[in-house]
Amino acid sequence: MSRDYANKKPSPKKRPARGKKAQPKPASRYLSTLVIILLVAGFGYFLWFISGSSDDAVEQSTPVVETVEKPKTQPVKKDPNELPPKPTEEWTYLEELENKSIDIDVPEDALKSRGPYQMQCASFRKEDQANEMKAMIAFQGLEAQVRATKGTTGTWHKVILGPFESKREAERTRHKLQRAGVNGCQIWLWEY
């Protein structure tokens, strides 16, 4: 069964006439007006209640402070070149420490210079990569060497800096390279 919605006539009781709006019922208009009046009155009471309570709170929380004027004393004039008196020392540790000595046992091998140090920063299969690393190090003002060594896995090209007289000097150079972005450098005893 098919319906023809295009030719269907509207029912006269549900549809209002064109151009006229449906009028609200008078009871709902009075009810909305009453609600608005009650809300405004409630808001006014709320403001009155708040303003009255704040005055009482201010009066109760503010203590009364009486000021008493002190008699004025005349300042004592001092000589601007005069120094204040020297403070007295309360500690006696300086006297105790002057007569003390400290003995430290240091192993003999620690006193010996272990020899010059070297720093290896990289090891590559290709010599071109090793030369690039050498150039990066040269931009930092340091001189590096590329050494070819033969091992069980083939030829390796090592980028080496040194010799350094002390390990501290080698560490200083390694920190300079780390700030420049060259990481992974290791410090070893110099190999002849």
C-alpha cells in the first residue's frame, strides 16, 4: 500500500494559520513573572545579608591599637673614620689545629707516573670516516691521528689523540670534545 504524501491535506485543528503565532496561555505568563520577581527579591536579600555580616566581621576582627609616643633622644655623633671595636673570638679550633699534622699512607705505585696517556675517540672500517672524525676534532683546535691496525676481523682505522702527560690533561681534553658533541672517547695508557 503506497501513500501519497504530496497530495495529503493538512488537518485544520493542529496547524495554526499562516502569519499568526501561537499565543501562550495567560497562566504560564503570570507564573514566569512571579518566578522572576522571586529571584530578584532573593538576590536583593542575599546582598543585604552579605553587606550586614561584613560590617560586623570588620568591627570584631580589627583590634584597637593605641600608639604611645616615646621621648625623643638625641643621636650620638660618631667620628666617620673610627672603626668599630674588634669582635672577640669564641672558638678555639684554630689553636688546636695549628699543632696537628696529618699522615697519609700512599701506595708506591700511585706515586709513580704510569706513563703517557692516549685517548681513542673512534674506530672505523673505512678510512674516510676516520678522516671525517679527525676533521671534526681539528675544528676544536686539537690534533688527532688516524692509525690503521689489523685484527682478527680485518683492518680498523682508529682516531687517537695524545700523548698526554697526565690523565687529568686527557680528561680535560675529553670534556672539551664532549661539549662539541664528540662522545665516546676513552683514555688508555700510551701504546708504543
